[in-house]
Amino acid sequence: MHVAWLGKKSPFCGNVTYSREVTTALQDLGHQVSFFHFAQDEPPPDHWPEVLEGHDAVQEISIPYLLKYQIYTIPTLQSRKIFTQALEELRPDVVHASLTLSPLDFALPEICEDLKIPLVATFHPAFDREQRNLSARTQYLSYQLYAPCLAKYDRIIVFSRLQRRLLIRLGVSASKVVVIPNGVDIAKYSPGVSNFKAEIGVERVFLYQGRISPEKNVESLLKAWKQARMGDKAKLVIVGNHGAMANSLMPFYGSEHGIEWLGFIADEQRRIEILRGTDVFVLPSLVEGLSLSLLEAMACGVACVATDVGADGEVLEREAGVVLLRNQPVTTQLKTLLPLLRDHTQWTKILGDNARQRVEERYTLSSNIEKVIELYDELLTERKQTKQMGHYFNTIRDRFGSDILRSGR
């Protein structure tokens, strides 16, 4: 099967990881992938070459852009023409857009319909069902904006039942919305030996890994850690980009409080080593979709704490982790929880074991890919049947004349 994939390679975010993992898995299974992404002859980022290495079937097609930000991209006026011409030449079996939040997303249904190519979308935007803050309300607007467009796609992949219900409520046909959660390679992300604790010289490690941005609510975690006075036997490690927000927080939450800022780590094996040496992973986000960082921590057998936003609460339900309540401040809850998680090692061990089991049951990459391929096959079968039906009616029309068809005889 030939899949034309539209996704992101930079800047680094969950969409980049999702595109990387899924396209690599498709190629490993023998499928051909043509990867479309917005670029201006930029060099590949550090986290991408490892994906392309050894995969001769991949073909990259750059789409020009005017502006590109973490969340959205503004393409040039020529982008649609370039994308369409490439599809006409490649003639893939299916187009899969890991939506990049750009104006091109809204043109894809018309382009693919004209070319008679099935179109699949993966819709990533985070959300909070309660819309308790500005970030959540902004994310909800993206669902309202995209729903009419998504209704024209052949299938839409979302990561949770909550997202599916939201899109259906906004007018997308239930038959088109499919829940296929993020998946983790559980052979790669697994419990194992790590020297990370010895490296930083502590007995207990707490970790946040992700973007340092307002919706991730890292400051609430930092405040709670500082107020809880966790002592010199525990450290909070922050792995994420040192952007403007991180730089504004670091002077107030530093090593004197037991907080280590490691910045963005491109080396995946190093990130796995850190996870394996971590006791508790904390995700205090205000809005989420389904955090891949959370699933990676769970797969490594780490006890996890997350707010009940997006699908994260769904992932940790029934003792697979600790879910922070929606109706209480995150800082207040963490101030109480952090010392308990520090002191009760058997509890965190049980939580970590439960987390690993939950990922094995529901969130493996192999299961994810299997469901994606089943979806592709289903669409191709539908197209084939539609084509056969059209050929049948054309034959009837040619043999008996259009008058008979119009009369219903």
C-alpha cells in the first residue's frame, strides 16, 4: 500500500512524534510512504534522521510556507498547487493528514475528492471538557472551526471517546470518527536499568517532560514542589525546551529548591534512560489530547500523576495512576501528594506496575498501527465497491438507455 502522509517534522511536538512513529511502523511492515511536510529547504532536525535511516521507501515532498509556529502554519499561495501536482504524479492509495493546523487542511477534502483518493485525518488539538480557562476555550474553538471541514473527510482518527463525542456533537457523522489512541513501542519503552539517580545524586526522582508552555501548567508543579519542601533526597527534573517561559521560571525555581532543568533532549535513548530512573512522572496540564509523554512514562513502569483533562484521566482511571481533581487547584493537590509519593515507595511501585499493564492492554504501537491499516483497507474496499457500482449502472444505462433508469423500470 502507498500512503501519502502529511505531517510535521518541526518544531518538535506530539504531532512530530506521532508522524515519526506511525510512518516508521508502516514502512517496517512493507508499505510505501511519501511524506509531505512544510519546509523551506531546511535541514532535518536532530530527532528525524533516525527515522528515515534505512527506509528506502520514504519519499519526502516539501511544501513551502510563509510562517510556521509551534501550533499552526501559514502556507504560501503555491502550496495547494504543489501538493495537488505531487499527488497526481504519485497516485497513492490513501492520503493521511496528521493535521498541522493550517489553511491547507481545509482544502484537502476537495483535492482528494477530485483525485478520487481516500482521505484520513488525525485530529490532535488538546481539550478540556470543562473549558475552565482561556487555553481550554481557545482549543474548543479549534474544534468548532474544524468540525465542518472534518465532516468532509472519509475518516477522522481521534485519541479518546471524549474527543469522539465532542466532534459528533459538533456535527461530524459518527460513522466517520474512529478512536485509535496514541501507541507506544513497549519493547523500546520498558522498565530497565538506569544510572540516572546516581548521576544526579538522589534517592527519589520526579519528572516533567514536555513543552514549557502556558497550557502545560508547569508553574503549578514548580510552586507545589517548592512549597512542599521535598528535601535533599528528592529532585524534580524538568525536560523540555528552554524558551521564553522556561527562562522566566528558572530564576525562581532552581537547584537550591531541588529542581534540575535539563532542557530539550533529542536523543531518544537518553530520554528512556531518564524515564527508567524516574519514580514519579507529573503532568499538570490545563488542556491535553492524549499525552504521548505520559504513555511513554507509563510504559517504562513509572508512577504517573496527571490532571483530568483530555484523555489523560481516561488513561489513568482505575488505579493506573493518580488523577488530579478538576474542581481543585493543581498546586494545592500536588503540595499534598508530592510528599506522599516521595515517602511511600511501595505505593509508587504498584502504580508503576499498573501503568505498564495498562499500556500493554490498550496503548501499544503495534495495536495502533494494526487499527490504522484496517481503516485504510476498509476505505479502499468502500472505494472499490463504489467504483464497481458506478460501472454497473453505467453498463445498465449504456445497454438499456437512460430513460429506463429514470423511470425506475
